[in-house]
Amino acid sequence: MSLLRRSSSFLGSKVASIPGLPVRGNDRFGKALCTVPAVSVRVLARHYWRRTRSSTYPKGAAPRHLVISSAAASALEARSVTRGNPWSPPLSSVAVVVGRSIATMVDPAALGLTEDDVELIVKRYLQEKRDKYNAKFRVLSYHVKRLSEEPIGYLGDHYFLNVVLREKMVHYSAEEEEYAEEEYLSFFLKILPEQVPKLADYVREMGCFRKEIQLYTHLIPRLQDVTIGTKPFAPRAYLTKDEKLLVFENLKAEGYRMLENNKSLLDFAHLEVALKTVAKLHAASLVLEERTKQPIAKLYSGHLNENVYIDDETYVRKTNLDNAIKALCELIKRIDKYKNSDKLDYILGKFPEVIRRIYDFARPSTEYRNVFNHGDLWNNNLMFKYDEPEKTAPNSDPGACAAEGGATGQQEHQPPEEQQQPQSMANVSRRTGHPMPTAGILLDYQLSRYAPPALDVFTVITLGSVSTFRAKHQSALLGAYYDALRAELALHQLDIGRILPRSEFDASCEYYELAGLVESCLFNMTILVPMEIAKPLMDGSAPFDDFIRDERTKVQLIVRSFEIDATFRDRFTDILSEIIDKYVLGAI
């Protein structure tokens, strides 16, 4: 039972009441609670809990929620600076109001997360990160909060799990242990979006969570073992549960960040690092196949089955793609260079079959070498590491953590016009003053497949750049990927010339370049939709099902986005023009 109660209105959202304490608006003590130092409030809360626990709860029981008032108290809890305090509560789910809406705090049990789960997550973290396989610890408290008050993706809800623990020392007495330093850990949760039933049904029908849980249970750990000793290509998963919940490490603690306010565009340095990270994933796939003498699709049968582009009239994505093509045709009619062209009817007749080639691109190739493809390489599924020092210590502030699919803790990114020249991979760009990435990591494996490397490569390049940039730098980026793949394979004494000769790679690039353009069209129809249109679809206030299944709704929302949002309009004018000029009119 939650013990959280709203205090008097004058307390606002920054202070929550402790049950049983007088907090009436005209009560001197209630007013004092607003003004005493945060550490005093925390001591008071723990003293109150200690004083009442024997009479309030059955012997050995613990309260589900202990409320600590004020943001400062939360920060102190997170930073584990309170030492020598004998009033630490036992395992409990701590709700902290930090000046934002209390709706950001979530009951862990409502997400299917139990106290046993939290202890298992911490145990696995200590084993994997600190090589402490027999570590003894006590979880003092934990709470779950939303990653962002704004929805940040269609295929899952995102949260932080913040844990306060104390490692047990064998030479400590029980009394001494109470004075031991507390430690703050943060993890990232991805949950099936059940609060929007139609969206949850869509995700279930695609099998997104089932696929990612399968991969993180079986295949990805094996690939991570292949690359052990090098920088990772994927975050560690510490818990998967019920085909609807995944718990990952918080990559902020490892120094990784996302890019924000970059309109999904990456400069040369970030694209290069992203491609090198993709090469690490592909190389691990190739090494495993070379060692086992079997394709991954056979070793892990069903794990990489296609769940996006299935040419079946009964499949939800088939309807979605057909409606997307109709919406794209409406956009073509609004592009200046085509709307009055005498070739418009020809373009509109040929364009749909060009887009539908994605069904062939997504299948395993019978001509080129296949690998584990990520399949969802847009901006929010890439994080980067930098050499410049962090402004705050890792895991020090729950409000500053960034993780999979996150939107916090980002750096300012240079605008698209700064993209036109490759930049130095030094710590800071001499042209822009922005920090340069030294490593990357790939998030979200819900749409993974078994296909040639070039499909992932062109998805990264095309989603992350505009046509003028690619005309100048695509060749260099393809070379950077191939050199990185060569180096990764060489670490395992494998010759890339035997496994994937450059001539075969170049031929596959020529074939899959269109795939990257098509992926860019289809991904950007959700990525670049302005928030005023996207938010109601993701929070359930508008019918998400209509956006997927209803042709009229899809067309209306995409055309509306084109009309009101300059970024959406510019990017689609660019990408549609390239497809039409190269693959529709260029085929005449």
C-alpha cells in the first residue's frame, strides 16, 4: 500500500507529506517542513520510520513507499553522501518528489518489477561490472521514474530504476554496517507500452519485445563474449521478463551520451564512429559463424526472423507500408520540381514499386554474405562516448542520466549546414568547438534481421545525412566501415579478403543503396513527425491504430507534417527527389 499522501496546497509539488505528521496549512510544524534543510528532512523521515515501524507494520515487514520531501533530499540520497546515519530503512520502494510532476514517479509493481527482481539486477551488475560473484549487499531503497514527460518512441515506454544499496563487509558488525557508505546505482527500463492498448497490440503483433528478449537472452550475450576485451557494441541487459520488460545498464555511467536537437543528422565524425560500431556488431557475427561453421540463422533459429517488411496482406506492417506509399505520393505532388512536371503521372505510377523493393532488401541474400543486422539505426538508437571530462560524476544524479532511447544528458549538436565537411577526430573539432566522439554503442534490437552488412551501413548513412553531404563523403564513409570491419576480423586472425572481399562489398553497396533511401523515407515518417502530431499518437489521446491502419488518417497527418514543419518538408523533399531522380526517372 502506498503511503504517499498529498500535503497542504502551500507545500506545492516539491514536498510530500510523511503519514502521521501534522502538515496543515496553518500548522507551524507543517511550515517548518518546507524550510528545514533537506538533510534534516531526511533524518526526520528516517527517524519517523524507525519510531513507527513496529506498530505500523507486522514484524519483519517493510513499507512499500517511504516519502522523502524535497529535491535536495533526493539528490543526497542519490549521491550517497549521508554517512553514519543509523536510520536507514530496509528494502523499500522510495517515492521522491523532485519539483516535477509526481506522475513521473511510477509504482514498480505496476510495471511487473518486484523486489526480488531488483536484487537480481544488482547482483548481476556487481558480477559483470566489478567481478564480484559472491558480493553481499543490502538494497536499502529503489524507485522508478519516467525517462521523460514527453514520449520518445513508438515501440516502448522508458524509465529509470534508481537503487540505493550498501555492500556488506564481512568484518563489519551489524552496528558498523549502518555507518557504511551507501551507493547509488541507476538502470534503464524499457516496457511494453500497455498504457496505450492499440499501440501495445501493434508492438505485440510485430513481436518486437519477444524478439529483443530472445536476442538478449541468447544471441547478443554470445556475441558480446566474442568481443570481450574491446569496447562494447550493445548495452548489457540485467533482466528480461514476461516478453514485456527489459532492464539495461545506464550507459550514462559509462560515459555515453545521445545527440539532441540535431534533427536526426550526424556530422562526419559521428557517422564514422557509428559505422565503426556497426562493424563491431557485424564482425562478431562473422567470427561466431566462422568458429561454429554454421550461419547464425541456423544456430539461433527464429531469432532473426523478419518482423518489419513481410509481404502478407494480413500483416499489420503491410497495411502500414501501403498507406505510407499513398502518403509519400501525396508529398511528391507538393514538391515544386514535380507538381507541374509532365512526368508526374509516370512518377506516381512507378514510385510505389520502387518503395516495395524493400521486401526483397530485407530478406537474407542468396548472393552476398549475411550478418546480424541491427535493423533500426536511427538517431535515438545511437549513443556516443567522448574524451572530455563529465560535468557530473557518473551515477550521481538520477535526473542527469541518459540511456537507451533517452532524451536527457545530451550535448548541443551542430546544425545541418555544418555537416558539409569531414572533421578531425581530435577531442574537439577545430571548426566548431564541439567534442568529437571516440566510441559508440547501438541500442534497441527489436527489428533486427539477417541480411548483408550493406543494408545496415546505408541505413546509418542515409538516415544520418542529406544528399549533398553523401555526394561528397559517402565513399569515405564506406571505406571507414570496411577498414573497421577488416581490423575487427584481424583481431580474431580472420582475413576479410576471404570472408567479405572488397569487390563483393562494393557490389552489395551498389545494390543496397536504394534500400537505405527507402528506409530513410519510411523511418522519417515517424521520426520527423512534429511533436504536436506525434505526442497524441504516443500517449493515447489520439487513435494510434488509425495512424497505422487507416489510409485517410495516415495521409492527412503526413501531409499536415509536410505543411507545418520546415524540417519535415526539407528532408522529404531531399530524400524523395533522390529516389525519383535516380530510380524512377533514371530508369527511363
